[in-house]
Amino acid sequence: MSEVRIVYRKYGGALHWHHFARLLGEDEHGVWAGFPARTVAQRGHEPETVFEVPSVMLFPRDSWWTASFNAPPHKAEIYCDITTVPVRRDGRITMADLDLDVLRMRDGRVLLDDEDEFAEHQVRYAYPQEIISQAERSAAWLMEAVTARTGPFGGAHDRWLSLVS
């Protein structure tokens, strides 16, 4: 398995979350990357953070989101970021984080998070209307799919997570 650098930026270009992961493979849902417990990550230029539990990330083709599937005991079983379409090139997967998040908690609750940040950043970063509309459509689709456990949200991550757990 090869290593890949995951790089999230904010829409204005500022560095956001970034870390290395193992490129695990691809399936009908997209590209899967994983990282074991104790992986070091960093948000922007802040001090490094250690991710305590193993996780896998899904980078779908031609979709405006990414998803992390976290092993227990992480409180969020699934954490989806609304982003620009992820681009894989030169050992990196990059995208712009558009603030909205969809989470499925271990107790089954599905939440739409950071609507306030999304509204604030529409002004700060001057999101074009198409970016706003696409982010809202993606969030609505994810709320439905994550709640219904359809597509990759119905257990497709299990085999990938077993490779890093």
C-alpha cells in the first residue's frame, strides 16, 4: 500500500486539516485511504493532533463531499465534510472544505453541523452562488443517504477499516 497526503484547504486557499494516510484501494464508491490509531494530523499551522482511533476516508469521484468512517469508541461513526470535488494527483488528495458537515453518531442520530460557519464563510470567502447551491445539495443528499444507510453508508467501509484496525 502506498502513502498519500490528504490536504483540506478552506475555500480561500488557507491550509486546513492535513495528514498522511495509506492508500487502500478503490471500489464503486471511490478511493479509500486509511490511517491506524495514533496517526498525527494538523489543522492549518496549529500544533499537531493525534487521532486516537483508526479510520478510513472515502473520496468519491465527482461528488462534493468526503467521508470518514471511525472505529469505536469514536463518538461519530461517520463524519462527512462538504467539499469541492476531491482531486487525486502527485501523491495527494486535495479539496476545499465548504464548512457543512453531516455526522452519524454511534447512537444513530444524524446531524447537520456548522451551518453557522457555512453562512459566515459565504461572506468572508465570497462563495459564488453555484458553490453555495452545490454545498446545500450535497448536504441534503448526505443527510438522506447517511440516515437511510444507503450507498457507502451501509457498511461498505467495514472491509477497508479492517485493513487499518
